[in-house]
Amino acid sequence: MSAQRTQSYASHTHRPMLFSAAFVATIVAFAFFIQELLRFRGPLMYGLVSLTVAVMCVTLISRRYIVRLQDRIIRLEMQVRLARLGLQASYPRLTMRQLVALRFASDAEMAALVNRAISENLSSKQIKQAVTDWQADWHRT
């Protein structure tokens, strides 16, 4: 994404765009719904309720699918990366959260961090804080 910016533990948190089209549509539909609810109860109100609920459901479901797909990709990426580094035996003993955190570590520090994560049962936050050579990930969803 950006060669000029750097990423670290302090700046790595990804926040999806707050004002995505689905979010804006939900807010607009909800505003119309409230307006109509206060004015009168008619067929339009039920349509607006249905539209609001539908947009909210689509937004939540799509976000959940995106995160689950991203987790599957990270799991595969880390399985291949650990195998390439000769650490494939460690893969089944790592939790998904640990794998997600380990992806920010360089290859040089991966073995030590994997061993610590397993032996000390490190949390994802602890793993990320222990990374000394941060590998940026600008392509998250």
C-alpha cells in the first residue's frame, strides 16, 4: 500500500472504512425509518424496517465472511512459511491467534518466537510486542 509509511506494533491495527457504502445505506435507511415512525405508521414504515434489517444483516454477514476467509489464508500462509523454515511440527500446536500474530515476525526471529509462543503460551499481543523486525501487512481486509 505505502512504501513511505512504516508499520509497527503501535500502528498495525487495521480499521475497516467506517463509511463504507453499506454502512451509509444502513444509516440513511435507519434515519428514514425513525422519521416515518414518528410521523405515521403505514406500509412505508414496514418497508423501511425490512430494508434496514436486510442491509444490517448483509453488512454483518459479509464482514464475518471476509474475516473468516482472511483467517484461512493466514493459516495457509503460515503453514507454508513454517514448513519452509523447518518448523512444520510446531504448526498444529499454535492457535489461530498465535499464527495471526506470528505473521508479522521476520523469518530470522520466527523459530525463537514460535518456541516461546508454544512453551510460554503467549497471547497474540505478547507475540506482536516481542517482534523486533516487523513485517508489514498492508493487504488486510
